[in-house]
Amino acid sequence: MVVEMKKAHIDEKKEGETSQIETVTNKDALQFPLYAGGMLVGLYLLIKVFGKDVVNYLLLVYIAIGGATGMKALLLSLTGSTLSHMDEKAIIDFKFKGIIDLQATALDLVGLAMSLVSVAFYVWSKSWVYNNILAVVFCVHALQFIFLGNFKTGALLLTLLFFYDIFFVFGTDVMLTVAKNVDAPIKLQFPRDLSTDPKQYSILGLGDIVIPGIFMSLCLRFDVLKNLDINKLDSIIEGEKKGKLDGGSFIKYIASTANASPKHYYLLSLIHI
């Protein structure tokens, strides 16, 4: 309740800003195992029918194009407002009969180029180290832009995925077949024997990192938000609007509170998971 109330308060006060963050609701939690299971079975059938090479090429093309958003976010987080001017005006604006609506800024194209180069290097190198680097980047990006709305949703999602894992890992060979045949940075690889051909790795799917990770981020966010002073937030936001405070005062207050807050819920979730 504290998380939702304070988040709503902050969002209302910062009304002019847009966000790409996706909040997982109870409906999303109920649907997630169905969508994930459908995708998993779809990949399994594609591998059985067309072979793993075709599936791997399709996945790599998808990652190369879809990774543009992540690369753009990475650039913005590393450079701050330095490159923001490249993201203000669309240099590509293509629409076709309400079916296609494509808009891209210069920064979008830079992110796409970086994504294409990174996937091309992955295909060329076939390095498990580089695979893990890309996989970790995907995890960080997912944790930045997806969060749980409350603890009930988190508990529901983890409970459903517990039975999801039991079915697909122990009840069928679907997940194991997909994991072993997909050659893309959607899993972490840990060498077991590099002298054999093919080399043998232990693997960890990114879902096993991201799903517990978004619950841990909820715990960390709760630790921070329950220590925020709403009245002080009001005064800071009003001060920024009237020009009495610099534009970074809001972020500085959030950051200082985050650093000073006790992390009880986060530490307990870290130990438990």
C-alpha cells in the first residue's frame, strides 16, 4: 500500500514526464505463464520441424532489432543528457494505411547500429564470455523497466511460475530441449568441459534471474519509499516548478534517501532467494 500510494503521488506531481516502465498487474501475472508456455512450446515445435539453425537465425535477427531499445537506454544512462538532443526529433517517420507507424530518432538509429554490431560479433566469436555479457545486459535492462505493483502480485507470479517450472522442467522435455538447442544470449553459460567437441556448459535461463530480480527490486523499492517524506517531496517539486531549486533537487533527494534507508526487506529477500 505504501509503495502504491507514494508512487502515485510522485507520478502525479511529475505529470509532464513520460515513462517506459511496465507495471506487472494481477492480470499480467495470471497471463504470464500462459504466454511464456506458449512461446516455449512454439520454439520447441519450430526446432522439431525446421531444425535449430533456422530458429537460432530468427532469434538473432529478433534480438538484433529488439536490442536497439536496450542500447539506446544504455547510452542515455551512461551519458545523461549529453545525447538527449539526438532523441528529440524523428528523422524517420513512415506510416502506411494505419498498419505501419514507424518513427525513429538519430539516437534510435545509433542504438540499432550498436545492437547489430554486438549480435554480429556474438555470431562471429561464439564466446561464452561475450554471451554472458550480453545476457547480463538484457537482465539489467529488464530489471530497469519492469516492476511489480505490490507484494500480492509478486507472490501470485512466483507461485504460478513455481508450478510452471515443475511442469516444463520435470514433466516434459520442452524446456531442456529449447535451452540446449537455442544458441543465443538468452541464458548464462558456465563451462564444465572445454576440451570436448562440442564444449559442455552448465546453463542458467535469464528468467531465473529476472523474475526473482523484479521481486527483490520491489522489496528494495519498498525499503526506500517507506522512508520518503511526502511533505518534503511536495516542497522540492514546488520549488523546482518556481525555479527556487535546481532541476536535480528531486533526484538528489530520492538518491540520498535510497542510500540512507535501511534495507531490511531487500536483505531478507536476498538471503531467501
